[in-house]
Amino acid sequence: MTAPTLGEVRLRWLLMVLAGLDLLALVAVVVPRETLAQVHAALGLGEFATGPVTIYLARTISLLYAFQGATFWHLASDVRKYQPLIALWGRLTLVGAAIFLAVDVAAGLPWWWAIGETICVVGIGGSLLWGVSGLETTANSAPSRRTREVSIDDPAEVGS
């Protein structure tokens, strides 16, 4: 097994840091409704609607962020193997930044929220793509886990 390259180490650390931040969203899945309302008010967003759909959305979106964190942690386990998925996630995140900005503006969120979220999301997507671009693409840096091609036409190869 070869030592990881500097690019692999950087991307791995980036994914683990993002994973840790995303996993903090688990707190919002379990905090009392009153705490959600207090944080909402402290951010200057007015009164928090505590109806069933609002609570459902706040908790499930937080859970989805935590799932993203768990996924990032897993992707960090083998950045070479998951390089195409990490690159896709980076590109989708950049597209998502524009959509988030449009949603934020349409929802009437404060300018600092819309701009701050857009900068963060662009930063995450750009960082993922930067990290993937730092991986060597030589023949010697193939994925660490290899699979052997097996023909389904030759029963002798199946299971060998």
C-alpha cells in the first residue's frame, strides 16, 4: 500500500471537517421547540411558527445535513475511490448555491443570511472541486480497492 499523497490528505481532512460541521445539525433534531424558537428570534428572524410542518421541516432538514456529514465522513475513507462522487457533489453544491440564493430572496430572508449562505455553499462546492483537482491522475495512483472484471458469459469465471 502506498502512502497517501498530499492532495489525498488535504481532501480527506476537508471532508472530515465538513462532516463534523454537518453532524452538529443533529442538535436541531432533538432540541425542544422552544429552543428552536429562541434561536430563530435571536437571529432577528421574528416569531418562529411552531406548527407541525415547520417543526417537521426544521428537524428533517437538520437530519439530512447530518446524513450528508456521515456521507462525507465515509467518502473521506477513500478519496481516490470516491473521487467522481466527490466531484459530482462539488458541482451540485455550486448549482445549489444559486438555487439557495433564489429561495432565500423569495422567502424574504435578511440580506446577510442570503449572502452568507451563498458564500458558504460556494465555498464548500469550490473546496470540494479544489480538493479533487489536487489528486494525482497518473496510472500509478489508481484506486486502492480494485475489482476484477468478470464476464457473465463464462460461468467458470463467476465465483473464482
